[in-house]
Amino acid sequence: MNPWRIIIKRSRVSLGILACAIALSLAMYFGSSHVGDSLHQELLQSRSQINAQRSLLASKQQDLDYLTAHIAQFHALRKMGLLSTPDREGWVEQLLVSQKQLGIPETLVYALPPPVPMTNGNTDAAAGATAAVDATAEVPPDTPLVHDLEINLRDIHEEELLGLLKEFQSKIRDRFRVQACRLSLPTPTGLSAQCTLRFFTLPQNAGVASAATNGTSRATP
């Protein structure tokens, strides 16, 4: 009888155990390698997310530092009405109220054209509603807006006109400048005055389109 057969027959159990141990070792090796690769990928993803969060935090911190450094300027602009929705109807209403309170002759005629974007080549709000809409489509949405309130008065004296402008400014929140004012046709009862009051605002989310619908014209008897 072949001695190797006797040895193999007697070692069958041991050889089976050895084979199982080798198979288990190989399984554990490949399994641990797969788990290691998975953990490595998760670690890389975690590091990437941490770096992204750090970048976001740094950006937010820069924004906070900027706001902190310019908060006084922000409040100043807000107080001047540049950061709020322009109260176009309120301007007209207060103008008429100031006229009545001061006893100004009821010859006031006003016009409030749609706002116009303020650009380097176009700061004249008298360009008209069509030009305002076309210009708006070609400029950035954060472009400042120009609002012109045009007033015409007859039979008024210079002191009365100055008093009207002063009273009007003291009663509204927004600031304006007298862009142009022409006095003409002197008569025994006074002068004719054509003035343009110019307001500046920064556009809100509503945009220029909704503000443009507020353009009105009205005359007092």
C-alpha cells in the first residue's frame, strides 16, 4: 500500500482544518482590504467636506467682517432712504399737502416719470418711459435709479417757492436735490417756476418694472 495514501488518510481532518484556516485567512485579508479602501474613501470625503465647510466659514467670516466695518455707512444710507423702497406716491401726496399748508397758489402741476437707471452715459430721467425700460434691460440689476419729480407753478414768488421746497424736504424721508429750476414770465402776481427734484435710490427685489407703473401726472385746479 502506498505510504502517502496512508499519511493523507490519517491527516485528512488536519488538512481540512488547514484548508479552512487558509480560506478564512484569505477571506479576512480581502475583506479587511475592502473595508480599508472604503474607510479610506470615507476619510477623503470627510476631509473634503471639512475643507469645504472651512472655506464657507471663512467666506461668511469675511462677509461679517465687511458688514461690521461698514455698518455705520449702511445705517447712513438707510436713513437717507437710499436702501428702502421709494415712496413715489408719498412724495406727490406730501407735495400737495405742503402746498396747501403754506397757502401756495393752486396752480401746481406735477409729473412723475418712471425711474431711469443711473449710468455713466444716461443720468437724465427725462428720457421717457420707453427709454427707461430699454435701459433697464441693459444694465446690472443693482444700478442706482433716478426719480425725477417735475413741478410747475404759476403766480408764485421766490420766497414761496423756497419755502415750499424746504417744507417738502422736512416732511419726507427720502432726500432729493434740485436738479433744475427756471423762473420766468414775471407778472404782478408772481412768476412761473419749472423745477425738477431728483431722487436717487438703490433698486429692491421688486425691480424697476413695478416701480415704473407708479408714473403719474396730475394737475390741481
